[in-house]
Amino acid sequence: MRFTVTLAVVLLLASAPTFALTVYLEYDANYDFSKIQTYQLIPSTSVANNPIVHQRIINAINYQLGTRGKRLVDSDPDIFVTYYGNSREDITLNTTDVIPPSWAMHSYYGTAMTGEKVVRVGTLIVDAIDAKTNKLVWRGTAEDTVKADPDKIEKTINKALEKMAKEWDKLRKAS
């Protein structure tokens, strides 16, 4: 019986979803990304209730754009950059049949165990808007699980923005 319960728990944990950082990009294919030299950061109110996360996102955006030769200005930029962040809880129910000692009795008794797993998923959207036309020219969206540890949150933010910036580099080279 102990083997049966252990096997059921292992199967339950193994079937739980695992989330990995995913990044999606949308952009205007006709826009000349090579002409961008300056940017102005437009503050976001989407994470106003967590000023520490807000500052970490701003620092990561400034770092990624700065290392690519873009200069932060207070007025007359080539593009405006802003971001939006939110999180949600994904609930997954996993039902696993508990295997009785005899496989023949398995379907007859229909014993099952259901477990619940709650995962907080965060989404970060970064927009680049042409300052002259006020049109959205680039959007990066990243999704990943959100840990309670502030250092892990910062690592996830940095990794997401690094992936977005690498895709930005491809656009700049193609322009």
C-alpha cells in the first residue's frame, strides 16, 4: 500500500506543469530601427504597489538599452519606452489513479487522487513608441513563474529583458 501511495505522489508531482521563461516579440517590419539613438522612459503605473520591482524593471531596461548604445534623455527622444507588469495565479488540478495491488481491480474500483498546484505567473510587456509619429513600433512580452524571493524576481526580470534585447539587436542589424 505504501508503494501505491508513493507512486501516486511521484506521478502527481511529475505531471505538474513547469513554466519556463517565454518571450514574444511584435514589431513594425517597415520601421528603421538603426536610426534609434535616444530614448525617454515613460513611467509605468502597473506595478505602483511594488516600487522595488518597478525600480528593478527600470534599471534592467536602462542597462539593456545603454549597453546597446542608446542614450536616456529627458526630452526629444527617438523613441519612448514604457512597460506594463502584472501577475496571475494559474491553478492546475492533476488527477492520478491510485494503483491497487492487483492491476485487474484497477478499473473496477476507480480509486483516484487529485492534487492542486497553484503557480503565480508574471507578465512583463515593454513597448517602444516612435516619438515623432506616436506609433507603437516594437513590443516585447515575457512570461515566467514568479518566485517570492526578490533576488529571483530580479534575475527573471534581467533574463527576460536580455532575451528581448537580443531580438532587438537582430532587428537593428536587419534595418
